[in-house]
Amino acid sequence: MRAAILGVGFMGWIHSLAYQRSSAANLVAFCSRDASKRAGDWRGIQGNFGPPGEQIDVSGMNVYDDLATMLRDPSIELVDICLPPHMHPAAIRQCLDAGKYVLCEKPLCLDAAQSRELAESARGRLMVAHILPFLPEYRYVCESASSGRLGAVTGGRFKRVIGPPTWIPDFYDEQTVGGPLVDLHVHDAHLIRMLFGMPSSVSVSRRRHDGDPSATPQYVDSLFHFDDPSLVVGAVSGVINQPSRGFTHGFDIQFEHANVQFEMAAFGDGTVATIPLVVAHADGTVERPELPVADAIGPFVDELDAAAAVVAGGPMPPALDAITAADAIEICIMQR
């Protein structure tokens, strides 16, 4: 697959590192409005994981400052959109109209109806880069649910909490980034949709940003309701305003024949605490599956390889399906 990145920020940098390691996807071009980035100076890029940006060699790529011009490049099969969320819809439409496949970073967009229109009109050429199903612990759960090897999935509790998101200045702006639900919790909303289907409603307890009753929710505890009343599914997500809080994510998922648990917390002092993936079986045995060793970039390589398989004519994997991603946005808006 011959791909081009649109938008050279943190996720564009992470995706570029994944292209370097992929055997199925080749980065042949990129587009940026920033002249220094077009010259290869990506040293100012930094985020909340992975290595900081570097000076890169752009001599082997086609470099553009305008999307319309880049879309006329016949060597490009897929455009990898890594723009700010509010810019996703227009860019997606432009790329699809030019006949390109699209891989768009999450969230698909900031509006539920618009997300659904984009997903339904793309006719299988739009994929959304939700990374969780490609992380080893989360992949284990998704594969267990799809295979039925642990029985039916019957409930779960999900956690995704960060300290102050200083690397995203307009994080709480619902019109540009979407706030904690649409930007952060959307990962777990997507996973909940994959595992349990679409909730019919949700009950929430929430703390709003800066205590303003009209502001976007900052910290939310949710209980999801489904047509099957026996499903018990909840999630906690958002921001705790302590700089040392760092990042925590994890799950506690119930299957008919086992309970599966995982949690990882990274703190401001550089320390990490984990509950490695553990499977407590109904027969009383405890299993600690041996998972592939994954660094920060490895799951993104798997994600790109999955997208390349679609471009080559393969079926759409559930993890990249745009309809499921649109459902995740609808869940987040329902919570908000």
C-alpha cells in the first residue's frame, strides 16, 4: 500500500515511525502547511507517549503544502489523516471524492450525525484508526469475544484517566477537539461497541471542567444500558487535575467462563504500575497469557498492515470499520 500522511503533528509522527517498520505499507508522500516540516524538521513534535520528533530525510517522498495538489498524485492509494478532529470531515470527503482510500485518526469527527453520514457514504473506503484493538491485552479480549473461547461476554468495567492534558491546548473545546469524552473515552466507547453492541441509553455521574455547570464534562463515570438487561457494562474516564497523575487505562471483563483483568498506570515521576493480563477461569485456575512484546509503535504497525490488507481487496476488519467508529461517537455524545 502506498500512503500519504495529511497533517504532521504528534500522531502523524507516530504513524510515520510505523510506516518505517511496516512490510505492507509504504509512506510515499506527506502534506503540511509548515515549511520547516516540509523540509524535514519534525523536532518540535512531542506527545504523551513514544519518542519525540526528529529531523527526517524527505528526499524519497513527494512533499505537498496543499491537499488538492497531493490528491492528484497517482502514486498514492491511501491518505492517512492525522489532522485536528474538527478538520476530519472536509478532508475525508475530499480524499474519497478523489478516489483514495482513507485511514483517519480517531475520533472520526465531532458530530454523531456527520460521523454516520461519512461512514455510510464511503462504501468501504474509509477506515478509522482506533488503536486499542491492536494493543496485545485488548486484542486478546477482542479475539476471545469473537472466537467464543471463554464463552459469551457478559459485562465489563473500563478505565481511561489522564492528568492535565497540557500537550493539547484546546482539549476541552467541543468544537475543535471534543473534550475528554470524544477525544479520550472514545477509545473505550469503541471497544464497548465492538464487544457488547450498541447501548440503548446511558446513566452518568460527571464533574464538569472548572466547575462550570455549562462546561464540557471533565470526569465521567458511566453505566451503559442494553436491550439485554443482563449485560452490566460501565466505564470511568476523564481528567484528574493532578500533574503527577499521568495516565491509567485498563479493564475488568466478565465472560461466561472466565474473568479477564488488566491495568496499567504511568505516573508523573516516571514509574509504572501494572496488573498484567490475567484470566481467572471458572474452574478455579488462573492463567497469565504470554503476549507479544509490544513497544509504543508496534500496534500502529499492525494497524497499518490491517489497512493495507483492505486496500489490497481484503475484508474490512471490525477494528477499522467506520460504521463502528461512528457508533462510538454516538455513544460519547449520548454520555455528554
